Amino acid sequence: MPITIPFVSANPLSAILPWLAAALLSSVTLVLCLYEGAKAHGIAGNRLFLGTLPFDDPAVNDEFSSAFSDLRRSAPEGAAVDRALSVGLSRLLTPRLAFATGSTWIDRNAQGIANTRGFDTTSLALKGLLYEDDPHETLLSAGIGWGLPGVGSRRLGAHSSIEPGIFFGKGFGDLPHSLSWLRSFAISGALGFEHPTGRGPGSDVIHWGAALQFSTFYLTDRFTGGPPKEEPLFQWVPLIELSADTPTRGNTSATAGVGIAYVGRTCQIAAEVVVPLNREAALNAGVIVSLLLFLDDLIPSVFGKPLLWE
């Protein structure tokens, strides 16, 4: 879910707290990013594909993610504010297959009714790397997720489900010299199909997203045009992202985000200005913040190798 901080809030303290949390998170993260480690993630040749913010990326890795969000959206009662804390963990079973789990705690404050607090859908997932082409900077992965039944608040939208998906990334660093000005760019995307499996009414939903990334690694003398001499870490990556959910019954909700990410040795931190493209997505523009910790780089003694086999 996008981490959106509205520009208007009825409670000044509730408006300041998300910014304080983001500042503290950023400070700790930048320190962790300087630590030495074993290797990075999401790399094909000279290309490092970012951990995208509103949807999953093609990398398969050991990773911990956490995020805080404050989203003002439309609701039957008028307007509602969702304050949420999301966490997720991904663990390699083999070098190309990972197990993941995640959930979100939500505090929903709607006009005229009491607050609703609880967990959204808690999910389990398997994700595998299907294809990697280093010379052509290409990654392709597939996964399947399960929303657990009986876990979470139905008032907050928790439900059981099954969701297959595909994830891809393609860099343009292999373009000929005549198109060298495009080599810094890459695209990544995701396409998922969510099918509710529990009792009661439910709608199938198509989740899709696409990102355009600009790697500053290609503007430095570390890029030689050939195979990389070192991993393309310690770089800034401006990006533009589109994300949408299209239910079979109902209207599509869509957002667009423009931001920048910093990738270090053990983590990635990113921020975007997010613009809702319709009222189904949100009521006003905000900010999205993402933190990823690469666990096998940060704690190699624990996460230094896959659980089953290398």
C-alpha cells in the first residue's frame, strides 16, 4: 500500500509524527547503508533494479521491509484517515527461490464513527527468479501469495485470497553507441491477479504497476560499457512509478509517483511525491517512503546462505 502523508490534518500532532518517524528512519538507514557486506540484490550486469515502492520488484533475496503510512481517502461516512505500519520479511530457500510474509497494522479514523484498529490481510508467498540475462540487463520472476483466512480485521478489509504474479526488469545499458543517452534508463513492472477465497462477496482484482528508473551509475567513471568491475552500489536513482488496482466489479484506483532512491551496501531508502489519479486512490497528494534492509549483507552470519541449499 502506498505510504501517503496528507498535507492537511485535523490534528497537528498526527501530521508531525509521520515526518518525525520518517526522519528517524532515514537517519538510521543512512548509517546502516555504509556498512560493508557480502553482496547486493536485484542486479543484472551493470543494472541494479530498485525495490519499487507501491508494487513488488523482480529481485529474489533476504530482505526486511518496514513502512509507516498516513493516507486520507474517501469512505461511505465521508473521509477517513488510515494510519498504518507495514512490515515484511523475505528469506531465501535456494539462490533463486524465496519465502515471504508480511502484514499491516491499521488505525482507521473516519468521520462520525469510532476508530477501527487491527491487522489487514496477513500474507504468505513464494517467489522465484525464472530468468537472468546480465549482458542485456534483464530479470524475470514469478510468485504466488496467500492471504491467510481468519487473520486480521474484516472491517479493515482483511480476507483470504490467492494471488499469482509476475515481475520483470529491463535495463537499456546494452543499447548501441548511437543511443548511448538512453543507457541510464530502465523499466520494471509487476502484474498480479488476486482471487478472494473466503466466504461472502468479493471481487477479483488485477494489480499492476510500472516504473521508469534512471541510474546515475552510468554517469560515473565506474561504468565502462562492458561487464561491471564492481557492483553498482552507492548511487542515486530518480524514478517515476504508476500503480493501479482494477477490480472486476468497481472502479480502478490509480496513483502516480515521482521520487528518488539511494542504494547503499546494506539497504535502500526511497521517497516519492504521490499523486492520486482518481478519488478511489486517495483524496489528496502525499509522500511515499520505503525502507529495505538487505539482511544477508547486514547480518551475513545469519542470512549468509539459503536455508535449503546453495
